[in-house]
Amino acid sequence: MKALITSFFIFVSTLCFSQAMELPFDVRGLCMNAPSPDRLKQFIKFMEDDLAANGINTLVLMVDFNYEYDSYPNLRSENALSKQDVKKLVRCAGKNNIRLIPHINLLGHQSWASRVNNLLREYPQYDETPSVVMPEKYEWPNDDGLYCKSYCPLHPEVHKVVFALMDELMDVFEADAFHAGMDEVFYIGMDDCERCRGKNKAELFTGEVKTIRDHLAEKNQELWIWGDRLLDGKATGLGEWEASENDTYPAIDLIPKDVVICDWHYENAEPTAAFFALKGFRVVACPWNRPEVMKSQLELIKAFRQNSNDELKSRFLGVMQTVWTGSSNFLDSWYGEKQNDRTLGNVNSFKELIKYINATGN
Ligand SMILES: [Zn+2]
């Protein structure tokens, strides 16, 4: 009888243990543009009623120039968030156990369509391709291969400005992680740049990741980036957008392993999260606007966790929904006030993610 009772307890404790092993995702996230000041109140309500209430614990806010920077007021966008505005977001996040991670696009994405963004508008000397003139009407493809401008990572002054912006954001957001973008960098190591001409592109990319990472590490802060420049676009069949066809991908073996990789794929649930994890990185799968792809990404992350040893398992952090429209557009669509095809898929994908979290406890 005693043996039977002992076996029963072993059985029960094994059950509890195996359930405890199925830990929820570390990251149940959303990544979107920071709100404009006139929508702040509604955004805070959204954080409380829709994010926190549904188990979302990570919010990457793409702030970029939407903040009243003191260090470089010339880089503020019009109608930017004030310090008081940001503190309201920080208080709401703290109260609701949401990790806030501010974002500024670094290296690439320094222009959009026919407009140069604030950094290169104010400091054109940082431009990697000074001879590429912004077209009046932007079209892709074009003769210059212009998707977005990049800053030159070897310009001796650029990090003074970039670090000042990062430091201010990290400070006001009271954050322990920073998202630097660094996706879709098409212009790197260009012949147009006297400093970068002829240099190894993977080493240039690595250098910039390391420079930003080391700056954050001084204050025990963590760097997050998108993963596309670290994947071989040709060998994987992923192409030049969600992977690299401009020779940056060997950087995957050169950048520090404590950088968190946001592995975005929008058309298929590509199994690249396993590749990043096997290389030693922590990784977050990032869907966009196709609910069925998002569900497959969730299932993949779940399967990778279930089939990995403990060390590897801990690197699959979870899933983060991305939003690629303005914050106000997304809120309009979320609350059903205005709907368009672009935002609807995005909203539906996020609703499915929330449904999954609520159903599974993940
Ligand atoms: Zn350069």
C-alpha cells in the first residue's frame, strides 16, 4: 500500500512538473507606432483594456522622432509627445506589467518614399549615398535601388547624435531594452561613401550593431533588432526583403549573442526562429496581417519549445504582432470606427493572437 501511495505521489508530481515545464511565452507582444499626443488618452485605455487585460506583456513603441527631444530639438517631429505624455504611458505600463521598449530606426530607414527623415534632413553629411537625390514621385523599383536612405555607420559624428536620442528615450521610458530597427538596410558599404567604399558589408553591419549594443550594455540595457539582414536571402529562398541579398548575412556569426532578434515573416511562417536560436540568440517571431500565418508562427514557436532542451527552449521568447500603419489608423480600425483592407488584416491577426493567449494561457 505504501508503495502504491508513493507511486501515486510520484505520478502526481511528475504531472505537475511537466505542466510547470510548459511555461507561458516570455514575450506576448505588440509593436506599433507611438500614439500622437491627441490620441494618448485613447491609447492608454487601449493598453489597459485590450493589451494588459488580454495578457500582452511587451509593447515596442516606434517613437523615432515623435518625442520632444531636449538634446536635439531640431530633430523633433511636429506635434511630438512631451515628457509628461510619455510618463503617462510609463505609469500605465508599470501598473499593468507591460514592458515598454522604445524604438528608433537606426542605420536604415532614414527616408520614406520621396521624403528624407529628420536625421538626414538636419544632418545630410551623415548620408551614406549623398549622390542619390530623393525623387519627386517615388517608385519601386528605381535606377538608384533606393528603398530607404541609410546613415553612414563610419561617420565620426553620427553616434554622438544617435546616442543622445537613445539615452533620452531610455531615460524617459525608464526602459531596460531598446529596439533599433536595422531592417531592410539596402544601402551599406556603398561606393558613394568615401568611408565605407570597398569595406566588407557584414563587418560594417556588425560594427554598427556592436556600437549600439555596447552603448546600451554600459547601463545594463538590452538591444533588440529585426533579423532580416542576418539571413541569407539566396540560400533560404527568402529574397532581398525578409532576408539579405546584399552580403550582410555573415554578421549572424559576428554580432554579440545577447542581441534579441525579432524574426519577421508575413507571408509564410518560415522556420528561421530555430536558426537564430541554434546560433545562440533569443528570438521573437513577428507576424503582420495574415491571421493564418500568425497562427502558424505561434504553433512553430510552441513546437520548437516543446522539442528543445532547456537551454535552447529558453531562447524562443514568444510572438510579437507588428503593426505597419499609423497608430491612429490602427486604433480607428481596432475600435471599428474606420476600416480599410490594410488595417483589417492587421487587426484580425492581433485578435487571433489574443484569442490564442486567452485559450492556452500562453
Ligand atoms: Zn559610409
